[in-house]
Amino acid sequence: MKKIFLLATAAVTMGLASCDIDNVENIGEMSTSEFPKSDADIEAVLAGVYQNLNETHANPQMSFLYAACLASDDQLGGGGTNDKLMQAEDLLLNTGSDMTNQFYADRYKGIARANTLIKVLNEADMDEKIKNVGLGETLFLRAFYYYELASMYGNVPLITDPEQEDSHQGDIKVLWGQILQDLRDACEKLPATRRSDGRIDKYTAEAMLGRAWLFYTGMYGNGTDITALTSTSYSPLTSVDLNDETTLTKQNVIDYIDDCVNNSGYELVPDFRNLWAYTNKTVVNDYPYTAGQGLKWVEDDNAVNPESMFAIKFNKMASWSTTIGYSNGIALHFGVRGAQSYENTFPFGQGWGAGPVAPNLVNDWKAAEPNDVRLKATVCFVNDTLEMPAYTYGGWADWVQETDYYQKKWSPIVCKNNGSVPAASDGEAPPAYVVFENIMYGHTGGLEGGYGNNFQLDNIHDLVLIRFADVLLMQSELKENVDGINKVRARAGLDPISSYSLMALQNERRWEFACEGIRWNDIRRWHIAATQLAKQENQPVYYCGNPSNNYAHNGGYAARYKATAGFQKMPDTQISLGTVVQNDGWTDSSSEYGGW
């Protein structure tokens, strides 16, 4: 059985899956002499704060992570002719009145849970070490949820008190001051101990502090208005005033990142390919690209990935009657668009065809690093029979922005049925191919949702959000040296570089994290987004199986970026509540996607 690391227990998970944590036992009104008393008390409530990570995976297409993949210059929108949301996120356009409101509402639900627990813990009379661990984890999660909201929408209301009545937008500097303060405080409160149970530790907080610092200080280095945000000048801040009247400096952040690199115990997986599920033991010797090379997935049989610092965990509890967020919805959405036999696409499974790899990424990569093992480890070339046996263009015959390239990292993976997964009903032959988790973690076909080769619910491999490689490259960027860059290059089989440059750092981050949702905020904070996004135009694509070009919509990628700075439309529901005003670039018909 796949273990449930991230949520305290199955019972707690199920108990908190469908309600706000402060309604479970009215915790906010309980006397701190009654609650919490122990580590177990904190665990019970903290499970609900963590659970919000999975909650958004019931509708992953509305999430920041999903939008960040599609909006970047490395992936297109994809999907079918009716999947306008996917294409709109790629084109920086809107479809419908409330395109991403579910994500907005879900993340604030997680923040509300975090606020309640933080308040209770701050008032509790209990062991300080236990209290600080709970506070550290909760502060991290609140900061992460705000980081995603602020990256997605810009200036969102800052709420830190569960009894706070005013939930209107304030000063964007105060919002980011709180995000950075929460992460700094998490670094200080969590013990200097690496965890391997899927929970937040001190070093994960240090890594996230680096990521948030680099985005905010770069993105807002020139100012906060639309002209400053879309300027091509890169002038990052070197200090930020926090809300507790202290100051966080660049050197402070360097010290935290150095601590993570030197003391965390996290490390690079020696072979880059072993990070990804297509090297799992049920597939590796049947997939021509990996066969006979001694590869082994780092998560085989629930093994701990030594490079994974922050990941969303999934489990077999996904069903239509509980929440599909317990399954990896990103994998489903980024799978090969349907109606093809697994014999044609093995080992890559079926899905909705979101995020096809942009040809400009492949062309840039081949020109810059033709010997980089990460290119084929990341991108599947569908015309190469060692990659995909007999791919058929069109799939369901309605695919938009289809390219010759799929991303491999977050794909659903299928394996050959070893006989342990039976036919779905009497009289049918057992399936020849099954979602690999059915074999690795055991077939349990009696669960609702049919866990037992249900391609929509059975993908449960980890979704890794922060890898140690990111910390190494952040260290190089902050210190302007090649140490971290060359460690990452050595793992990829590439020669070291002799001197640091921002361009070298930018390229290394692009190749290392291609199709992991990181590139979007990188090109924004470096103020190169408009130029890079425009390179997607006129790239060769297929529309409904026919050759075409990725043509500009509503003025083109650069025009839409300059109008919006990459921030999404504020959901109409939130506008109607009066808590936010609409973002730049979303107030007239020029922002509406009418279809391909």
C-alpha cells in the first residue's frame, strides 16, 4: 500500500477533507489550557493545513503550478478544441467569468486553517520545542499558499488573524513582507534536523525563502506599477523590510542557503534520469530509452528521494466520493491526449494533453547543450521509436497546439500487466498495460473509482516542488559564483564553466527545471518574459492532427505580458465581493480568448 506521509493518518485525512479546520471542533474558541497539550494534538490540526496541498488537485487546471507550466515559454496550452482554459493560460487570456476562482478560494481555505493554528499555538502553554515545530511547519505552509496567490494574482488580501474582518487589498510590500517573514521565522523555529517523512523541515524552509526572495526582489526591483513590473531592466532589491520592523538582507538569505547546502543532508541523485517515474522497476527494462542502463527510480517501493525537499504526496484513497485530489491530477492532465493504444505511447499514459513542449525550448537546448543528458530525459520525441513506438497524430482528433514533443517528468506512466490486474468485468481479457502504481503498490480493484487501472485516479507518484538542485543554483545566483552551477552540470555529464554570468545561470536553470513550473517566475523576475514568450509564435504545431503554426492571439504573447505582467485575471466572484480590484490588462475584450 502506498504510504500516506503528508497527512497524519488516514482517519484524520478523511475527517478534514471536506470542512474548514476551525469548524471541526471550533478550535479558535477553545481554551489553550485544553488544546493543544501534545504533539498529537498539533498533528491532528496540522493535517488539515497540509491537506490543502492536495485540495487544489481536485481542479489542478486552475492552480498556479499548472498555469505556470503553460504560461512559460517552454510549454504551450494544448488540450482539445473545448479545453479553452488550457490555451487561455498559455496565451495570458481569459475564458469564462471565474476561470481560476476555485484555486483562489481553496488557497484561502488553507490560509484560514493556518491562521487558526498559528493563533492557538502562540497562546498555548506547552513545551516550546513541540510548539515551535508546529509553528514552523504552519508558517511555511501559510507563506507557500500566499506565495502562490501573490505569484498568480499580484496584490491579494493579507489575512493573518482568524478573527480579522478587513480582507481588502493592502500594500503589496506588506504582503511580501509577511511571506518572507513567515519563511524566515520557519527557518528559525524548526530544528536543524532533516526529515524524510514528507513533512516540512528547516532546510525546506530555507530553500523556499530563497525562492520567494529571488522572485520578489527581482520582480519588484524597479517598482510596483505595471511599467516597472514589465521593464526590461533587472535591478533586484538587496534588502526588504519585514512586518515585524526587522530587515531581511540578501546576505541573510545567502546564509540560510549556505546552511541548507552545507548541513541539510539533501543531495543530488547521481543520475538525473532516476528522478522520474519512467525509470521505475516495472518499466525500466521494457522502455528502450532506459533498458539495460542500470537505472533505478529513486522512489521505487516508497524509497526516499534524497533530492526531494518539498513534494505533494498522493495515495490510493482517491475516489469520486471523497476527493480526486488524493491522486496526481497534474500527471493526468499532462498525459498523452486520449484514444491511442498504450502500445503506441508506452510507457507514457493517457491524459488530457496539457502542456505540450514548445519547439523553441528543444531548438534552444540543442543549440546550447547538444550533449546534455537532461534533454532526452525531459522531452519525449514522438517520431523516435525508441521514445514512443507508434505515436498517431491527433489522438482524439481535436488536439490544439500539438507538437512533436511531450514532457516526461510529470507524465503518467504505464507498465506491462504482469497478470496481477484482472479484467474489469467477466468475459473481458485482462488489460495488457496498466498504470504502474497498480503493480508497484498492489492492485485493490474493489475501491470506488476502480483503483485497478483507472487512468484518471491511479497516478499517485510524488509531485516534487523543490529539489536540492534548485538550492545549488540559487546559491550560485545569490553569490555570483559557479560552484552550484558546476555541481548540477557535472550530474548532467557536462563540462564545468570557468566564470559566472547571469546568462549561464539562466540557461542552467532552464535546462535543469524544464517543465517543472519554475521557469515562469524565473523569466518574470529576470524581466526577460516578453522577449522569451514571443519566441513561441510561429512555431510548428498541429491543430486537429493537421500541420499548422502557433499564431499570435489578441496581440501576441509579448503584448499580453506587457499588459498584465503575467498576473492572472482576478476572479469575478472576488471582484463582486469588493475585496480586490481588477488587475491591469483584464478590463476589456482584448483579454478574452475566443478559441483557436
